Amino acid sequence: MSQDIVIPFSSFETIFPLHVVFNDSLVVVSVSEEMQSLCAAINVGIPFKNCFRILQPYLEDFTYEQICAMPDEKYIIQTSNHLKFKANVIVQEKTVVFLCQLFIDDVEDYSALPKMEFGGDLLLCTKALDKKIENFKALEQSLRQKEEVIVEKERALVAEKEQARINKEKLSQNNKEIGFEIQKALLLGRLPKRENLTIEVLNIPSQEVSGDFYDFFNHDTKCMDLVIGDVMGKGIAAALVAAALKGVLLRCAGKANLPTRGFISPQKIMLRLMEEITPELIELETFATMCYNRFNLFTHKLISVDFGHTNILHYKFLSEQVQRIVGKNLPLGVQTQPNLEIAEEHFDDNDIFLFYSDGVIEVQNEKGEMFGEQKLMNILKQNSTKTPGEIIAKVRESLIEYSYQDFKDDVTCIVVKIEEVFSQTRIYNVLMITSCLDELKRVRNYITKTASKIRYFQNEENLNNLLLAANEVVANIIRHGYKNDPDNVIRIEISVSHSWIRICFVDKGIPFSMADEKNMNDIDEITDADLQQMSGGFGLYIIHSLVDKVTYHRDSKGNNYLSLIKNFQSETLRTASSDLDIT
Amino acid sequence: MISTQTENDIRIITVTADVLDASNSKEFKEQTAEIVKHPKVLIDMSALKFIDSSGLGAILSCLRGCNESSGELKLFAISKTVRTLFELVRMHKVFDICNTKEEAIASF
């Protein structure tokens, strides 16, 4: 690697004034004049050991091969006339050149010193420099290699990190997928297909799996249970607790359908569930909200047992109002409650129930304001003529429009609509009459003709009570609603289901509240003497006394709808067959 | 809608209509307004199959008319369905109700 320094021979003498050249037998082949003048004994043909003694390094037997083996060695040599020299050696083409320098201490006569003495140092410097360069280059090379190794390692590290990130993401994705699978398979029920209830579900999972769950249990064509719930927290833990909870629920509700004993009430199912699951939830330090509902289409009733869940919204077709059904029980996992409150709600055809998880009303806009229940109620009211599918679509649209970020919590919303009479009504017919009291007889005949097809109304008294109530309604409409103006019409619709008869009177008269039950219960407080003085006012009392339910509402077009509902089926399901025979 | 006869100085009003409702109760009241001023009045309800609150009101006005002239009014032969309404609004306590014409005549 070092470049040879080429010095012309003429200069060599000048640069290196003290030198001796030996051949490979270590016999002097050449000696400089200066050297010879210092030591006359050194002459061509003289063997090495007659010229010098080597003081350093210590060598027992001094040979050409040894010199060759130590090219960088510094020698201290001594001539036969006791002059000491430092010497460097150059071995070249089977010759050995000793480049010498006097040890100053030994010099007695400085005038005898050669004039030019720097050559040896220059060579040494050059050599040392060469060596240093070589070392630097080697170092540089080594550094470069190390640097490359580092870069390579760095690259590998980055790749590894990336791979780790991808793996982590994959794992998290997998976890999420597993979670979603758990949720879908175990927590979210399948939508039942029923003739008399239309059901639609909205379920938007949040970024994370959560503990929302719902399911449906069909008992028979007239009875369906719906459960909706939410386990505290998020992630797979919440989903697993929810799955376990549902497992216990399935077992408790599964026992509900015993053919010999009829259906077990939702209250009993929930008591059982509560007793079984509460200690476990307390141990896990978690809790769940839940609402168990039974739609009974025999009795037209919703029975609901609630554990701190969100309210149920009930759109009533007849009054065109949405009302809340508010639960009173504590969430599951707080404590075992000795008694469970149940809510019973009557429903009519075209009524709509909306169940939701708290994720729905807690959707936030950019100001951090929550969506809230009122908006949900408004959507329900404004879309009450739509199908559950359309209502659900509207809810989804409104939530997405309202929210400014992804949903933080699962959004679950279930809409159940009680289907139109025709599918479940055995009889449906209509009579139009003019607003004339002479029509009363026709009304009674019409009702008699229809109702007497039902065994219950083949009893004279039962039929008479119904006729009396209807008679009072029509008479009231004509006298008070239409003020005896005979040029109006009244439409009378009769619907008969398995368990009830409904007579609906539609008129365009002055609205007056026949459905108002106020002041109707105090006939017992009137004295006989006062009773004798009464010329009227019995009508409303009679109506309310003789039927099970009176509903009234007025639509935006000014039509009054008054319905009389008389159940002829006892509320218990065990008497399922006999009474509802239509002859 | 009604026929009248007198027996043992008792005026007997027989309701010939099978229905006494809002459509004919006014007519009933008009037709009976004078008759009920007699001191002893009986109303034969046997033909009546259906009565509503207006019909009831008409019968009640008969009672009031009779009371105004210090007379006595009794009903008899009320069908089961008519009685149901009477009981519902406690009219069975307000009226003197007999099972048969003979029983009614004998009770004066």
C-alpha cells in the first residue's frame, strides 16, 4: 500500500551519508565514504561481525533471514572502534542496507559529523507515515464496514419493528374479529319472522367489541319474548360476560315453555336469572342492564321486566302519542332484589315499540351534546306510518348525521310494530250511517249481526251490554258532536280478533271527550233523590262501565276516532281454545 | 208506542215499542206527560227489549211528573236486559219495580 520512494543513487549518498551494504551472506558489498572515515575497518569483503556488534536487539545468532524477518526493527550497533550507531535496515534484492546515525553522546569531535543527517529520519517518517496512512485506511475501511453493518442492522431493526407492528395490528384485528364473531354468534339474536309483529333491528358495532346483546324467543304464534341488554364496559371481557349472561338467560327462559304448565311469566324467568347471575356478576365486579319483554297477542299486552335498562318507547296508534315505559328495578349485579317490578302495557294494532341501548342516545355532536331520548321519540312519532325497516333507516340516518366521530359505543335499536288487523282479525266490516237518531236501530242490528257470530256474545246480557255502550256513543255523537244536524255521517268499523271486539266510531263533529273517565266513578255518591232528578248524563258512565277500554283521538283532518274494546278472552293463556270459537 | 187502560182506578201505560232509545224517548215523554199526572200509574215494560240512557231518562221524567202531582208510579215486567241497565245506574233503587201486573196493582 505504501508507495516506494524512489531516490536516485547520487542523492542516496547525500541523504544517507552513513550506510553499509551487505549481501545475503552478510559480507560488506558497499560502504559510504563518511562511514569509512569514521571506522576504517569497514571495507568491502569484510564480514558483518567484523564490522559491527549488535547491541540491540539481543540476538544470539545474527543471520540474513533474521534481519529479513524483522524489517522494522531499530538496531543499535557498535563498530570495532567503539562508535555507537542507531540503524535502520532496508532489505532489498538480497542485499541488506544499514542506514546509520550516530549516537550523539558518543561523538567527541562534532566537526567530524557528516553534514547531512536527516535522510534516515525522512525515511523513517515516510515509513511511519505510510504505516499511519495504512492504519488509517484500514481503520477507515473497518469503520466503513462497521457503519455498513450498523446501517444494515438499523434497517433490519426497522423492518422488524414494522413486522411487529403489522403482527400486533393483525392480532388486534384478529381479536376484534373474534370479538365481533362472538358478538354476532352469541350476543345478537336472529330476527324472527312473524305474521303479527314486524321487527327490525339496527346494530352498529363501535370500534371496539362491547357487551350489547339482544334476542327473541318465539313461544307460539301469539307470544314472543324479546330481550335487550348491555354489560358494563367494553372489549372481549364484556362480550364474554354478556355471552355467559345470555347462556343463563336461555336456560331460564328455555324452561319457560312447558306444555303442561303453560308459559312461565317473565317475572319468574327474571327472578331465576337474577338469583343465579347476581353473585357471579358481583364477584366479577361488573353489572348489566337488561329488559325482558313479552308480547302477548292474545291479551294485547306487553309485559316488561327491567333491570336498569333504557326506557321503552311506545307509539300509540290511537292517540298518536309516544310514551315512555320506565323501569324501576336496579341493574343486574348490584344486589338480589326480593321483588321485581313489572310493567304492563296494553297495545293496539299499528302500535310501535322501540327498544334501544344507551349507545343510541349517547351519540355526540361536535359540541359534545348527546343525541338524547327526545329526538328518538320525535323520529318514532314522525315516522309512525312507516315500516319498522324505514323507521330503523331513519334512526340510523339521524344518528350518523348528528355524530361528528365514529360511534364510541355499540348502537342497538329494535323496532317492533304490531301488525295491521287484517292478518289477525277474524272479522272486519264497516257501516256508514247518517247522523240521525233513527239510525240507532240499524247500528244495533249491525253490531248484533256481527257480534253474535262470537260465542261470548250469544249470551243475551253480554250482547246487550255491548249494544248499550255502542248506542250511547252514537247517540252522543249525533246529539253533541253533530248537534242533531242530520246531514252528517258516522262510520262504524268492527274488528274482531281472537280475544277482543273493537267498535270504532269515526265522525267529523265537535270534539268532546267521551274517553275521559273523569267523574265517571262517582255515581255511587249521588243520592237516590238526586238520581231521580237527573235527566241525562248516564251515557258516559254506561259506556265506561260496559266495555274494557275506551280510546279517543282526533286526527289532523278533524276526524274523531272513538273505539270501544271489549275483551271476551280471559287473560290467561290456558283457556286458549274454547271461548274464541267463532260460530 | 204506548197504549193505556185503567184498572181499579190505576192508569196502566203499556210500552208497545220494543225499544226505548234516543230516537223515540222524546215522543214517549210527550205521550206520557199528561197520563202520569194520575195519582196511580203503572208502566208495563214487558214488551220492551232495549232501553238506553235516553229511554231511561224518559221513564225517569214519568216518575218526576207523577211525583209533582203527588202520585205514585210503579213499573212491572222488566226484561232482564232492561233490568241490567237499571241496576247499572241504580234505578232499581229509585223505582218501585214489581214482577207482575197483579203484584203491582195489589201493592197500591
